[in-house]
Amino acid sequence: MLPEPKIISNALELISQQPAELIAIVGPTATGKTDLALALAKQLGLEIINADSRVIYRDMNIGTAKPNALELSAAKHHLVDIKSPLEKYSAAEYQRDFDSTVIARSVATKQSINSDGLLRCARNDQPRAIVVGGTGLYLRAALEDLDMPGIAVDEELRSRIRKQFEAEGLQPLVDELLSMDAEASGLVDLKNHVRVMRALESVILSGKSLAQLRRKLDKHRYDVVYIGLNYNDRDQLYAGIDSRVHKMIELGLEAELRDLLAKYGEAEIFSSTIGYAEMLDYIRGDLTKDQMIASIQQATRNYAKRQITWFKSNKRINWLYK
């Protein structure tokens, strides 16, 4: 759906006023980020880099609101469908993959190595790409001031954590994480078992707190103009979320998940992704259809609130309100 002309014109004005190498379109879910990115990509002749942690997975289309085939063909996209749902993926890996994309490499042609060994972008009046998504950690790792050191996988430790979760549930893992890193509660969603397990694994293997692992750099990694999309009225945002969930159901979210289960089994990513997790409970018979829809809507509203809180910390975002 084409964004309002006013939104497009305001975005173009911001881009002209704040020349930068990259344009980042951010904000809570269901605010039209993809639509604006496509409109700007067409008008400016730019390519798009995905910054959504679920759009990177192949075959997970409806439940992630992934751009459809027509939208993907309208502009060249990067970091879409790059992983199987069976593969693990982290913000550190995203940072690495972001830097190695064709567009990021073209941005890097005007960079120089500083004394700290970090690539810095030179300013350029012509933006090179549009980065779009709502995964705050990925955006911060790629664009801002986070140093995300890679940590080697320890399959034995990962298996131990997984077996403990299956036998005892989430709370013992949360307790173990907080006993080692009391400040982790402010950095990890303690109700998300995947994030808790990854955080625990990282803290154990590194011997460092999450805050230490997510060390801040002195300067941002790229020169970016940030455009944030949101609604003036929170009720409008929630109405848009509710409408999107109904559309996902109509488009065949249940059939998509059944196909995913047949192809990949009960991959961990399904139970940790809003929409798929609730649909999985419905397929198992734990929720009625109405309960499933309501649960997806509520979980998405809660996620949108967390996104808004996260993005508020970035004072460089220029907010455009619908």
C-alpha cells in the first residue's frame, strides 16, 4: 500500500536536510515501514537492507509480514531469506552480514580505518541504501555504537541448557542468568526462552556480562538519517495491529505453519515468534481460534510497546506521525 503523500514528502525533506550514507526507516510493527521503504527506493533508485530478525528466515512469509514477491522485485533486497528456520542467528552475525552485503561494501568504499581499527563512513550527499526494520538490537548492532563480538558455539553447553529448559521450564534458566549477571533483566526479555537461553550461553562462555559483551563504541558505525514511523494515537496503532493479524489469518497463516512443521519439524524459531507460537498452540488444540487470534494481537501490541520504548533511546530518530 502506497504511504500517504505527506509521509513521503516529509521523509524526502528529511533526507535532503540530513545528507547521509544510509537511510534507516524504523519504528513499531504495523506502521508501514516496508511501504515507505519501497516508495523511497523507487523514487531515489536505492536498494533495501532488511533489519527484521524474522524476515531473514526462508519460508516464514505470512507470519513475519515479509514483503511479497512483487514488493521484493520492486527493489533489490538484502538479508532476506538468508537462513533456514533450523539455523541459529544472532545480532553479532547480523552485524557481520550487514557489513558484508553488496550495498554495505559500496558504502565502505569511502571509509577509512581509524586508530581503533573501526571502519568509518565519510559523508556523502547521495544515500547508498535504505535500511528498514523494527528489530532494535539488530539496527543498533549494524548502525550505531554496539560492538558485538562473536562467541564460538559450544554444542555441549547448548544441549545442557536446552535439556534443562525441557525438563524444568524457563525459570531455573532465568535464575541462573541473573545470578551471573544481575543487570541482564534490563537487556533480555526474560519471558522469551530463546533469548534467555542465548544470553545464558553467551555469559557462561565469555565470562562477561551482557553489558560488557554489548560494549559501546566511541562513535556510530555508519552515517545515518533515521526516519521513525508511528501513530499519534496509540489506539490507531493497536487497530492497525489487529487488522494485520486478521489479514495474516486470511492469507493462510495456519497453512503456512503446517507446511513449515512438515518441512522443518517443530523448529525453535516457531515457538519464539509471535504469530507462529500462538498458531502452534491452536494447532495443538490448546487454544480456540478466537483465543489464538486474540493472543497474537495482544502479543503484537506488547511487542510494539517494547519497540517504542527501545527506539525512544535513539534521539537521532526523526519521527513522522500518521
